[in-house]
Amino acid sequence: METGSNMTGSVVLVTGGVRGVGAGISRTFLRAGATVVACARRPGDDPVEVDGRAAEFLPCDIRDPEQVQGLVDRIVERHGRLDVLVNNAGGAPFALAADASPKFHSKIVELNLLAPLLVSQVANAQMQTQDSGGAIVNISSVSGSRPSPGTAAYGAAKAGVDSLTTSLAVEWAPKVRVNSVVVGLVRTELAHLHYGDEAGIAAVGNTVPLGRMACPEDVGNCAVFLASPLAAYVSGSTLTVHGGGERPAFLAAATVSTEEKA
């Protein structure tokens, strides 16, 4: 039996794979030897490449069924197969639930829940025809399992992604494995927009038990693992990647130290 996370010969599609966490995922699969196709509505500012190997870019609005079908058809036409789908594209701007419009909420749910379902449907149709099947990795968020003030619709959509993962894993087995990576705080090229200067980024990182925010490749390593033969018996699962989680607020508010309580 083949073991390890060597993805040589595999064809991988990463949605939103040209910037931020998606670019880190694309680079990690490239490093593992895979052929990587990254899609987004527009190309990234810089090529996504590792050791002289670059991800292919194909434009696609993953909310559009015709564009998604065309995307998968082009990948199969070029490479003959599709082995791995990483549903990474998504996100949401800050907006309080009481102030945001119904259209805003609808768009957030469409991008973060319905679009991954759409891409998964089209990818699964191809994978089911392949002797080796395939693997789908959904990039989810801790926002789906804890309060998400300012991004309530996003958090609800990510909770839906985690539920969707378990259902698709049952429906599409045994040919296709479906898993979810639940991601916490990640430092990307846009971190300063969320956390401020280097001091602010460091301060936020210090709230994480491991002492830092994740880097995009931390998420990519977990996605590669779930797509690889090492996870051949893993399906319908969620892998939490949050550096130990968030320190409970009551510990900072308490007037008695944990040492004294002990």
C-alpha cells in the first residue's frame, strides 16, 4: 500500500488558490509534487510557485454553475483527471447582523456554503468515474462553532460546511472522501487590515496557546494530509487547526491567578 504525503501525479484544484490561505495551500501541494490548478475570479498579484514549479491559473466565479462545469471540464481536458478538490474560496467583510441587508447575508451564504457545494458536486461527478476516486477538503473556520460577532452569516455558513462535509462523506463513499479543516487565526498578507501593525499582530498571536497565528502553509499541510494516502481511512471528519484555541476570557478577568486557585 502506498503511504506518505507524496502527491506526485495527482491533479489538485484549489479554489481561491492565488492569495492568502489559498496560495499557501497551493504552494504546499506543489511542494508535495502535485499538479495544482488555482481558480479565482482574477489572478493573484504574484505567481504561486515553489522550486520552479507554478500553479496553473484558471478564472472562475464558483457561484456560477456554467463556469464551474467549464472549469472542471478544462482541467480534465488538460490533465485527464481531477484527484483533489480544496474548497478554500470564501470570506466576509465585517458587518453587524442588525445592520446588514438581506441581500448581503444571502451573498455571504452563497459564497461560503452554496458555492463549495456546487464545486463539490461537479468535482464528485468526475471523481466517481475514476478508478482511484478522489478527495475533497473543505476549508472551514472556528467561526462555525463559536460566536462570530460581525460575521454572523459567515459563521453560520461555515457551520453548514461542517455539516455538509459529514453528509457528502456518506453519500459519495467509497469512491470519494470528504473532510474539513477548521481553521483559526491565520497571518496572511492582509493581516494588518485586521490586527494592525506588527505589535498588534504579535499581541493577537500571543492570545493563541501556541504563541502565534497560523501561517497559510500550516493550513496547507493539513489539507495535503487529508488528501494523501496517509488519510485513506479518514472521511467525514473535521481537523481543527487553531494552535490550541482561544484562551478563555474569564481567566484574564479573574482577580485570582490560576496558580493561587490551584
